[in-house]
Amino acid sequence: MFSAHYLFATLHLWIAVARGSSTSDSCYYIPLPDLPVSKDNRTVPWGEPTIKYSDGTTCCSSLDQIRNELDAIDSQLLQLLSIRAAYVGEATRFKPTESSVNVPSRNQEVNQGAIDGAPAVHLPQVVAKMVFESIVNSSILFEECIFNAYDYDMDLCSD
């Protein structure tokens, strides 16, 4: 699903960060550090590229290039979220009551798994935490809707 271009860029970014050649690692873990506000007036662009492709080139030469890459990644994320939502809908079939839809211990397990797994893929833990909390919370609402819609459809059939 992910392009080789994306995977190589991610791998090279992870290696660069592991070698300490990227931004502060302290921004990748929870809790985030309490850093003073920067008063620098930076030139644009500032810093050095951190994403290196397999052909030795680097990203990114423009903000438009970055936005195009982000748009492509967002499209892939939407596809993955669509598949996840389909499985959430399927899970509803195994739940006998609406109260069994929301299982706080499972929600915590999913969220904590994302937070704990984030460093292995060099994803900031705060990003994993916020994204997975949103995914889980919206999935609960979706699953409750599926549960109740099915019950409503069954009521229509019984008339």
C-alpha cells in the first residue's frame, strides 16, 4: 500500500534520527519537554533536510513538495481508516448489547499499544496518543450507530 519511495524515505529518516542528526529526540516522547519559546527570526528554509531517499537525494526543496507528499500520505491513511472502520463494523456483530460496544479496558490497550509502539517507528508519542484516542473514540460512536441501526432495521422487519 505504501510506495517504496515512502518506505525508503521513512527508513532513512529513522536512521538519521537514530544517529542524532535530526531535531531534538526529546520532542518524540511523552511527556514533552517544557522548552522556552524560540525568539529566532529564521531564514526560509532553515535547517538541513532530514529525509533522504534511496537514490541519495533529499526531501524537501519546497513547501509545495512537502504538501504533495503529505497529501499522498493522507490518501493512504484514509484508505487504511476505511478498512479499519469495516472491521469495527464487523466487530459489532459479536456484541450482544450496546453496552458491550464500548470496552474501556480494550480502548486503553489500543491507545497504550500505539504510544508504546511509536518509538519503534520514530513517531512522536504525543502524535500516536492523540491520533489513536481520536480513532478509538470515533470508532465507538460508529460502532454504536451500527449496533443501533441494526436493531432498528430488525424492528422494521418484525412488523
